[in-house]
Amino acid sequence: MTDSRFRAAAEGGSADGSKVDTRSGSSRRSTTAAAPGRTLRRLLLAVIALLVIGIGTSVTPRPVPAPAGPSATEVARSAARTSTEALQVQASELAAATADPAVQEQLRTIAQVLAAQAAALASPAEAAASATASAASAASSAPTPAQAVEAPSGAPAPPPGGASAGTGPGAGTLESFLPALARGGTSALVAATTVDPPMSRLLAAAGTGQLLQARALAAAVHAPVPPLPDRSTLSGQTPAAVPPATPPAAGNGPAGSPAVTAAATAAGTRLQAATGTSSASAPAAGQGSPPAGPCTTSRAADPGVNADAALTLAARAEQELVYAYQVAVPRLPGAAAAQGREILTAHQAALNRVRSLLGAACLAVPATEPGYALPPGFAADPAPALGRLEDQLSVLYAQLAALSPAADGQASPRSEAVWALLNTSRWSWLWSGTIRVLPGMDD
């Protein structure tokens, strides 16, 4: 009997078969207390959930900021391209409506130049869209064999673009086209002083090309020559403005491309178109003389492609041009010699301004050499060589425009570069008779 009770106790039961809770009292109490704790936590979580639902709190992603608008540089580029495309349409329509073969040919050339400039000003997306549209237009306008058979014999061919010449949306007259072309060029030049580099070079080149094409066309048709913008217009502050046109000199003929042997004589027919009447085109000899700089010591420009190096190169090139004109002027005939003296004075003033900019940046001013190497045959016929030297200098100033920071309304490398690019390009045209599509840049 006693043994059965012990066995029952060991197996967790009683002698009569009922189960006995063998846990200690503390274990039984902890198990009993745990149940109310779990219940309390569940109630608390339910209350929090009800509060969240009642208040309406929800987790939402952070709002995405609205995309920024186009930059000032992008706005200027787009405006220049739109203006250039409109001018190209006008030039094409005027060429189709003009009876004079010489004027018609010049207008066609201007239209081609403007088309190339517009293509250069296009963004990658615009260029791709334009190529797609051109391909689609070419495919849709190609006649099928059936169309060729059905077309009446002797029917006049439609003018380019499918519209009557001179009646399209861009149609106008030479009297309205010339100032519009000059305004487009001046606006691009002004924008070039403030946009981000390197767009500054492209706008300066396009603006220079348009302004020179307007002056060449005016000389060819004996119309008032659009004046050059004033230097203050290209300071980075003054809004673009085109002064009233001034009439050309009597007998002023077209600006055609002369033979090399007659370059100096032919240059005389382009004097008025190249120089205009702006007082800023021929500064006085003392204008732009360098003031005392703020630096006690000077430094050399850093090696490589940078604004300081470009400014230093421009100073050296100006020194060479001054020397070249000093040699050339006594050898130029008549009006060309007078114009050579005027350009020499302008280059001396430009050299002084560049030296002043170097001094303000604490950069070393290149020493003036007693003489510089001149191209072969320069002494016998300096005009063609002067054209090439001016063209080379325009490339340096275009590079300076591409590397220097935006102008701020004061004398700055950027404003000087844009102004000098315009001048060296028109002097190159004066001596050579040719205008680059994008002056200062490779065609």
C-alpha cells in the first residue's frame, strides 16, 4: 500500500488515480500572473491602433520637388536658335523673290550660313528631332512613279517649301530683313557676355557672323549699313540695342571675294561696311591704357587650357598684330593705308586693355619683342596676310570667351573677348573678303 502511494506520487498522480500538481507554489503563481500581463499588452496595442485610425495618421512618402526651369544659358541658346531659324526662312524667301542674280546668290549664301548656325545652336534633343523631321519630309515629298505620270506636262515647279516665294510667314523685304539680321546678331553677342561657358563662344561666333553678314548685304545692295554695337552694350549689363543704320559711302560696292593680288584695292570697297561710323570702332591711341595694378608681384598663367593662359596668348598676339600693321601701313595703297592706320590704333588700344586685365589678375604681361616673324611675301602684298593674322587672333578671342567667367558690367576678360572677336573678324573680312560661318570657330 505504501509502495503504491510512492509510485503514484512519482508519476504525478494520487493513489486513487487523480493527477496532483507537483509544481512549487511560486511557479504556479508566476503562470497565473503572466496571463493578465499578456492581456494588458493586447489591450494597449488595440487602443493605439484605434487612436491612429481615429486621428487619420498615415505614412506618406516625402513629396518630390518640382523640376527646376531652364537655366539662363539654356534660355539664351534657345532664343538665339529660334531667331536664327526665323531669319533663315526670311533669307530663303527673299532669295526666291529677288530678280537680281548677284543679290539672290548672296541671300542664298546667308540662308545657308544661318541654317548652319541654327544647327550648331540646337540641343542634342532638338538636333535629333530635326533630323527625324527632315527625313520624314524628304520621304513624303518624293514623287511616286504614278504621281510623275499624272502630273501635267509643263506645270511650274513649286517653290522651295511648297509656298509662293515672298508670301510665307517669314516673308518681308530687304529693308526689314537687314535690321532684323543685325538685331539677331547683336542680341546673341550680348547674351554671350553673361551665359555660362562654353556656350559663350558659340553665341559670340553666331552673333558676329550674323552682324557681319548684315553689313555685307547692306553694302552689296547700297542700303544703310547696320552699325556695330557700342562696347558698353557688351559689358554684361546694358540690354541689347541696335542703333539706327547709317547710309554707306557713295559708290560703296558689294563685298565680294577679291583675288589675292588685288586684295588691298578690293578692300577699299568694304571700308564703310567693315567700319561703320561707331566711334567705338576706332578708339583713340591712349584709350585703354593700363592703370596701376593692385599687385606688388605678378605670376605666370597656369599651364594648360584656362582663361589666364588664353588672356596671355591674346596679349602676345596683339603685340604681333601691332608690329604687323606698323610694317604694313607704309606699303598699303590709298584708302587701304588709311584704314590700316585706323586698325593699328584700335589694336594698340586693345593691347592696352588686355594688359590692364592681366595686371588686375596679377598675371605677368608678356614683354614686347623688338620684332616678330611675318609671313613670306608680307612686305610685297600685306593685305592677305593681315586677313589671316586677324582670323588667327579671332580664334584666340573666341577661346577666351569660352574659358572666362561671365561679365559683370565692368571691364572683364569675357566682355573684352566678345568685343575683340567682333572686331578681329570684321577686319579679317576687310582684308580677305570672306566671313566664316562661325567666326572664331572652325567651319
